[in-house]
Amino acid sequence: MKHNLLILIHWAIIIALIISSTIFIFDEVELSSSNAEIKDGKLMFCTTDDCISYTTKISWTFLKIFIFEIIVAILALVALREGISLEKRFKSQKID
């Protein structure tokens, strides 16, 4: 049972890392389709509706990625704890 949990966590970590990479790619593709302008000394990316500063856009992108990385770290810690638990159980069964 715990072995299956570790495999599930392993794949969840891989999927979360792929999602964080995909977020970055999609956010950057969105910027490349916008018109770059300099307004008030700031680099702005404008569409027909509105403009957003480059620093704001990048900050939101990295915030989204950071959230996924926290999820990955939590999953990795759970996997580490479960792995240590499995190892201890295996050693105690081996001694008996």
C-alpha cells in the first residue's frame, strides 16, 4: 500500500513540475503576442483592451510557479516520510 502511495506521489511531483513549466511557457507566449511599449519609463505589454507592466506580469507568473513548487516540496516531504517509514518497517520485520 505505501509503495503504491510513493509511486503516486512520484508521478504527482512530475506532473506538478510539468504544469509549472507549462505555466511559464503560456505566460511568455501571451507576452510575445502583445505589443511592447514604454509608458512612464516602464516596459508595458499592451493588447487591444489593456496594458500590463512587464514586472507585474513576471511577478504573477513566478507566484503561480512558486505555488506549484510548494506543492511539489510538500509531496516530496510526504514521500520522504513514507519512504523512511517503509524502511523502518522492513528493518524491523527483517530482525524478527
